[in-house]
Amino acid sequence: MKACVLYAAKDLRIEERPLQEPGVGMVRLKMGGVGICGSDLHYYHIGRVGNAIVKEPMVLGHEIIGIVDEPGEGVKGLEPGQKVIINPTDECGTCEYCKSGRQNLCRSLRYYGSAARIPHVQGVMMEYPVVQARQCVPVSDAMPLDTGACIEPLAIALHALSRAGNVLGKTVFISGAGPVGCLIAAVAHLNGAAKVIISDLERFPLTIAEKLGADVTVSAAGSDAAAFSGLCDVCFEASGSRGGMNACLQNVCPGGTVVHVGFQLEEEVLYPVNTMVIRKEVTVKGSLRAYQEFALAARLVESGRLDISALVTATFPISKAEEAILTASDKTRSMKVVIMAD
Ligand SMILES: [Zn+2]
Ligand SMILES: [Zn+2]
């Protein structure tokens, strides 16, 4: 079977690997679709995501829909042929966070396709990945394989919204119209936000955000965003840039909330504590990955209550994974790019 293995920045190899047997409690999947995430792009281009640096060969990918190929011993309720979404958060299940329903904060959590630990946690961008059965969320046969690969970022967006609290009737601002920013726009709209404003440096992603539910799109390059200064109840930072962060702090109203979803490229950024946090009494929150939102994300899409199909702008066979990554890197024409079996 083919696997997309990153050796170092810009050194991606499609390798032939033997099929793995699923162990106890594990399941072997046939690849359906694997979405290329911003973290995969960072690993490919610069060999790191923040302080997680690629030091040994690592299979990329964590946004996957697959089809059960072979369940291992002791696996119940997953038969061959069943379509499943994978929650890439492999948690310990026993710590205080896992027991209190905040598995995304588990201290010994392993995340697929992540160089944060040594040895690295291998990803799922391969034809037959083996995953834990408990990470599988069954979905209906009708779930398209390209859209299905977007359930993971949708769960991230739902988690960010849950961190923000109730948005009913509120003005929401999102900086960064990448897949997660666009999906936050979609779920804020679904949850009754009065106005959803989203900004990005590029025009193309804003056109997708409009299709997904944004009411107002603004260029982050110009002065348009200044029109919302101090007027937004909830601001989501989903760009990972200092400019995006500053726009959120500027636009949040007194007493409002800022949720950080996008990892900042720099480990430390200047935060205008006096003017933006204390004087406005702003609540600043972090939002990390997702957990219980996976099943909800799958149900919202399956039931047709949320149409996220506009997110996928291209699909590529796994043998063309590098071309797929380069395409996904071009923000002037790509949103979510999905890799599929050959
Ligand atoms: Zn992702
Ligand atoms: Zn735990």
C-alpha cells in the first residue's frame, strides 16, 4: 500500500509499505478521503509546526474518512464496509481530563501526523491506516468521501463555538477564512448569530466563506475591517497571524470574548493587555482541537442541516500527494484539498 511520508521540509516520498494487521481493539481502514490541513502544509514547507519539528520520517494527515477493511480482535459494532470518520485525538482515557469529558486536554494525548513527540505519531495519509476502534465515528453510506474528510475541521469549528458560548443574536467576527474560519462562519450562522463578519488577505477564500454563511466579507489588507472596531461581541482568531490577532482585539466590544483557534506562527506575540484586555474587560480563551463534537459534526452534515460541500476545491489521487499539497498551498485558488485512494 502507498503511504505519504515526510522525511524533512519539501522531502515527501510516496512509499510502498506492507499492510498492517489490526491488533486488539484496532481497525484497519481503506482510505476514503484525507484532507490536507494547515499543519500538514507547515510540516511540508518548513518541517515544523511551532515547536513540533520533523526529526524522523512521518506519515502526514489526520483528517480522514475511511471504510472499515478489517476489525481487530475485540472490536464490536464495526463491520467491514462501514464508513467511518476518525477522531485523530488518541487520548489515554484515564486522566482527570479524559474522565471529565475534556479529552482534548488529555496530558498524554497522541495526535495523528504530529511531530510534537518523539517518536512522532504517524498520520493516516496512506491507503490502509490502522486506528483505534474507539476513535471511529460511524457515518452513513451516503456521506461523500470528499466532504467526509472535512468533518474533522468542522468538529474543530464546533469546539471553538462552544468555547465562545451562546452567539444567538450576536455580532461575530472571524479573522482568517481558511477551512476552520469558514466553518466557524457556517456554525455561527447555524447558531443564530445576527451578523457574521469574516476577513482574509485573499479574495478567493472569502467567496467560499460567503457560500458557507458569512454575511460580510472584508479584506484584511485594507482598512475595511476598521469599520467594525469595538462592535463585535465574539471574535475568533483563525488566521494564525499577528495581524489577525490584532484585528480581533480591535474589533471586540467592551465585555466581549476573543477565542484563539489558530496557532500563531511565532511562539510569543505582543498582547496589548492594558488597552485591549483590561480596559475593555475582554474574555480571552483558547480552543484546542475537539473531542465530543465529532459525532455532532458528522450528524449535522449527514442530516443535511449543514452543507459544507463548497469547502472542497480539489481532490487528488494519493500518488499525486505532493501536487495536492502544492495546490492546497495556493490560497488564491484552494480551500480544502482532499487526497483519495489511487
Ligand atoms: Zn486539521
Ligand atoms: Zn487522558
